[in-house]
Amino acid sequence: MILRGLETEAASVGAVAGAWPLLARLYPICRSLTGQGVRDTLARLDEIVPIERTEVASGTAVFDWVVPPEWNVRAAYVADETGRRLIDLDAHSLHLVSYSTPIRRRMNREELEPHLHSLPEHPDWIPYRTSYYRENWGFCVRHRDRVALGSGPFDVVIDSTLEPGTLTYGECVIPGSTEGVAIVYTHTCHPSLANDNLSGMIVAALLAQELAKEQPRLTWRFILGPGTIGSLTWLSRNEPDLHRLVAGLTIGLLGDAGCLTYKRSRRGDTSTDRAATHVLSRVAPDSRVMEFEPYGYDERQFCSPGFNLPVGRVTRTPNGQYPEYHTSADNLDFIQPESLAHSLRVIARLISVVDENRCLVNLSPKGEPRLGKRGLYGSVGGIAPGEFQQALLWVLNFSEGNHDLLHIAERSGLTFDLVAQAAAALERTGLARTL
């Protein structure tokens, strides 16, 4: 079994503690769909695990979408007549509506007001807002500061560019011993939101770092790209090889205090779905499983009807279901290290089961083969077989090519680990082989 190094509480807590300084360095970066902030983020994650960057030109057709112009920003602020900055991107990257078009004008409060966003119900929080696919500009501000702005005039400056460039996504590929492929996707497009989406990026990097030390059965592709347009771009570039994809996860929102939540794929009964149900019920009994819906994160792209891939989603509290979501309150203090470590070890366990799960064929199916002469059965008769011997018999009986190891574990009531060990023993002795 792979990723054993992350499955204990001590190991996962230690991994998160070691990555926390990097998490703090990543937090203030002004990320968006495109631009230097994404590249800077991937470059820093490259300190944990090698990440290969792919650049896709603006204007590239991606199914019904088009890769947008590249957006970068150097400065953005609202200042009073004395030059005092009342709203300043340098103070917090959420202050600017993402993808704001450039502007440099003096205006009064009436002109500025339609371009301000705040949360009256949370007057000390800055909201997160975007203007990705329509040209606009705006500022996000604490409501108490918005109320105190006065009548102006104000100098409004957004020193940004929207120009032909590229969309950037990163991949870390861990080769497997078979033709099968599994993916882990997390989005990279949010500025200064710790749970959404830094937690997903850190967990993905830590998983890839540990997995790179091992020899998985499947090839695992850890993909870090912007939401929606990033996953669609990856799908368009990898469409000829999608028939090899046997499992997948989108991950994010992994550091809050809520319970772990698994969202099923559109198909609902894939190996990913079944592995998640099996693992969560045993190692995270307070978790919940929700059915697929065509809303959420990038799982909805992988599960769109034209692809219908076996990709589920792991979060703690789902998107939009906690007050701090998409606000400045989703900061480093909001993330609980023990929750992030718990997410890390549960996802590690899930990946391990997905990677080990497979169908076997019994090479001696007519009656039970003699296990004793192969060193697989006890030498003393007349006593009930132990659990390992039971697992051997279960695997032999259900290895006709139609039942995978997860099915055998569920049907027998034995642990998946024990069933997987029995399967490996049967393959070593030539009594079974993987299809």
C-alpha cells in the first residue's frame, strides 16, 4: 500500500507543520485566472515537489470557452485629496475586484459607489469579487470603512493590464506501473483565501511529495490550475488519453473545522466513489457523502456529460456553506492545522485504496487450489482459518474478473488492507493475476 508515511496522525501533523511557513508565504500573493501571481505560486510550491508548468495562449479555443487575456496588476487604490490611500491593494489583495480593467480618474462618491463591494452583515470583512469574463472594475472594502469614506473627491487608480498572454497550470506526474491514470485537481485562482484555495494546493503538494518516493500502480497526475477554465483547458489538451483515467479527485476547503465531505461523481458508483465511501466510513466516521450536483468546483467539468469521468470531490465544509467563505475572514487563523492534517491523512488513505483496487482473475478456478503447498495455509488442520486465510478464499472465489478488491472487502466484511495483502500473495504464488 502506498502513502503509509502520511496515514498516522503524527506524520500528517508533522507534514502540515513543516509546510506552514510556505502556506504563510503563499497567502498574500495576488492570484487570478492568469498572470504572474499564479506563476509565483507554482514556483514556490515547486520547493516542495517539482511542478511542470504549461502555458496556453490567450485566445485558444477550449470547447465552448476561450482562454482569456492575461491579467496583471501593479497597483490599485482609492485615495483622498491629500493622497492618503483609503483602499489599497497593497494592504490586502482582496481589495481589488479580480480582473479589473485599468482606470485613473478623479471622481466623487456618487461615481465611485457603484464600484464598491462590502458586507453590511460582516462590517469588518472584505468580500472577494471577480469580473473574469466581462470588462469592469471595482474595489472590495470593509463595510465600516465604506461608510466612513466621505463624499470625495477621490483619486481612483487601477494600474492593471489585460493583454494577450497565457493561462498557466502546473502538473506533477508520478509514473505508475500500469496504464491506468488517476488525477488530483485543485484550483489556483484565489488571492488571500487560506481555506479556499491554499489548503488544496498545500495538500496536493504534500501528497505528490510523498508519493514521489514510492512506486504506485496508477500514474498519478496532480494538477494545479485556475477554476473552470483551467480544468477545461487541461481536458482539451489531454482528451485523447482520457480513456486511461480510472479515478480522480478535486480537492479544496480542507482546513476548516467542519467534517470531511465527499461529493460523488456524476455516475455515482465509480471506483472513486466506492473507495471514498469505504474509507470515510472507517477512518472519518463523522464524515458525510453527498450526491452529485452540477454546481461546485472543477468536478463539474470532469463530470460533464461529454466526459462523465470518475472524479469526485473532497472538502470539509462545502463551498458557500460557511460564513467566512470568499471573504478576508478566510485567513491563516481560520485554518485549523489539525483539520488540515486530518484531511491530508484521509486523502492519503483514499488515494492508497484507489491505487490498490483492481480486478483479479483466478488462475485455478476449478475448486479451491491447495494453498498449503504454496505456504499460504496453516499446517495444522481442524481449526478455523484465520482472517488472512479467509481473505485468500474470498479473493479466489470472487476473482473471475467482475469483482474488484473493494467489492470483496465490502462483501466479506474484511478490511481492504487484508484483502489487498491476500491478492498480492495470490499473485506472487501464481494463483491469480491482475486483469
